[in-house]
Amino acid sequence: MVAKIGRGKSLFGALTYNMDKVNNNTATVLTGQKIIESPDGTFTIPQIANSFQVHLAANRKTEKPIVHISLNPDPSDKVSDNDYKRLAKDYMGKMGYGKQPFIVFKHNDIERSHIHIVTVCVDDEGRKISDNFEKRRSMASCRELERDYNLKGAVEKKHGQINLVFKPVDYKAGDIKSQIAAVIRYLPKYYQYTTLGTYNALLSLFNITAEEIKGQYNGTARQGLVYFALNEKGEKTSNPFKASLFGKSAGYSELQLHFNKSREQLQNSPDRSTLKTTIEKTIQAATGEDDFKVRLKNVGINTVVRRTADNRIYGITFIDHESRSVWNGSQLAKNLSAGVFNDWWNNDSKPKIDLQTPGSERSATNTNQSITQNKTSENQTNPSLSNAANALSDIFGGLVPQTAGEDYEEDEFARQMKKRSKGRKR
């Protein structure tokens, strides 16, 4: 079990964060201590807030009296509501909050259930409850509770952790937000791409797309990103998810920085020549679109084609998983632009490739021989889930840092609490 402890000044903010989830049926009020409730057993933010007023009014000089704790058992642990209630009470007692008012929320908005506890760190006489060695005491308390409640140990999990497969989004599997997050939080660490178009080409392998949004706020131009899940046909199948839900690295500003950095790194990259030669030789050997794509895939290169409603090709992007770089055809050479492939695949005018200067080529046993397997058509924008998963499993060994079950809204809320505190200090 992992405990996260946050501190802040806004009781309203901490309660609103949790009660919004209650109102959206993704959380419930599990229990409370010294908390006012309505005659019908329901809770409201004003009533809950009033339960803490004696302590807050008596506060002498504690700058951040609000404590927001989350207790996170391993996803494989089966914890009943009654066990969660006792777990919260035992943890609060071990941490010195046994006599404090506190309220416990159970969250079910991600793959694993977990609880949030809101309390105050000043007693009814305004004295601060000690937070000396808080992290050390919290870890020790968690280890004791793991034994008491027969929960999987966080230390054991750390040493024996099996990371999750870096795989495309399956909109039918649910928890789309976590699936998207598991991809977009890590792509910038592995791949180089220079435009929103090439970024979206890479995202399409994972059944995700990003859209830029523009507007004005108080007379100032604002830009941002939203993400959607896609189905097998490349159609949007989810509500938009704000980039801020997935952390700083998924946002517009960080993406622009990544574009600029990638341009510098790719400008004189030798991978460009290797990729160009590989594609040109594949054109010479391939009999058509499907054969061309399969040959490239067999050497670790995905092809993403963009078409108009009348089937005209207006964009083509190559994703080289060996060099982990993404290129539009026109970035590589004029004879690899979208128009060239449109003439070949729509007008039966195959380009004549003149390899005057032999260059290095991606080697594979299947590159220069006819492909008689995997005849599934790839004319849709998105490769199939299995194709994309297999290609990326080969690259990363099928493993990336574990992300399933992370609460990205919780992380963002914690960042906002820190920002507000820093702002007040200034």
C-alpha cells in the first residue's frame, strides 16, 4: 500500500475535488469522524467544512492546515468498504490524527479503488500536530497495515514489479483516460517528431489523436490540446480529454519544445538517409500499397496514410521504430511525397526510383522477397491493434514503466495545491 500526503491552505478545494467525484458517481463518502451530516445521511461541502471550523478558527500560525491523504492498496488487493473504514481509522491513529475530525472518500474512477482522507493538522486548541519524520512514519504505518490487513507490500511490488505492455488504446476495455495516459506520458521520452501532424501519425498507432484548440481568455490568446480515443476506422470514440489531465509533458507548450528539439536532432541525422534508401528500395520491390506497407513493417517502419473523403492521398508519414523518429515523406525526399504515392496507388503510376548513390539500407530477410503472409488490408488510417502492439513490443521488449491505475487528476490537483501555495508566498 502506498500513502500520499498533501498539504494546503484551501479546505474548500480539497472537499470540492472529492465531492465533484461523488456527484459524478465516481466516488462515495465512506465514513467520517466528527463530521456533520444531514438527517437523510447525505453530505454537503458546507456541512463538512463546518465540521473543521473549530480547529481552523483556533489555528495559531500553521500556514497549511489542510491535509489531504490518499491510501492506495495494490490493484490486486480486494479491500471491502468495512476494511477501508478500519484501515483509514487505524492509519489516522498511527499518524497522530486519531482524535481529529476527518472524512473518508472511496474513489472508483480508475482501475483500482483507493481512499482519500481530508483532515486538518491543528487540534481544537490551535496547536499543530507534529509532522516530524512524517514520510518515515507513514511508510512504517503502511507496512504494519499491510500485515494487519493481509495486503500486498509496496516494497515487494517495487522489487517484483512486472511492467505493462506499451499498447494501443482499446476503447471497448474502459478506463480510456488511463489507457491514453499510459501512452502519451512516455512517447516524448522515446520518439522524435517535429509537427502536430507527425505526432498524430505516431499517436494513430495507439488509436489516439490530438487536436489543437485556440481561444481567448481576458483578451489573451490561449492555445491547448485535447486528446481523443479512436476506433479501428480512425473515428473518435471518446469525449475529449484535456492535456492537463495527463501532466505537463502532454501539454501544448511542452509539445512545442519537443518539436523544436526534434528538429535540431533530426536535421543532420544519418537515420534520414538510411530510412530514405530503405523506402526507395521497398518501392522498387513492392507490387502495391499493401505489399509496400508490409515490407516496411517487417523492418520496423510503420506507414500512416492520410486520405480525403474521395480517397486522394494528401499525406504520408513514416514511423521508424529503430531510430525512434517520425518523418513526413516530403521531409525525406521529393520522390517520397504524398503526391507520388497518390499517383502510384490511385492512378497506377508507379514511381521510377533512381538509386544513383547506393546508401545503407535497413536489413531484413523479408525486404527483397515477396510477402505471402499477412494479407489483411491496411488502407485504414490506423494499423490494427495487434500490428501496432507487435511492432512496439519488439522495440521496447514489450515493457514500459507501469502506469495503469494512476490517478492523473489527483496528481494534477496536487500540483495545483503547490502552485497556489507558492503564489501566496510571493
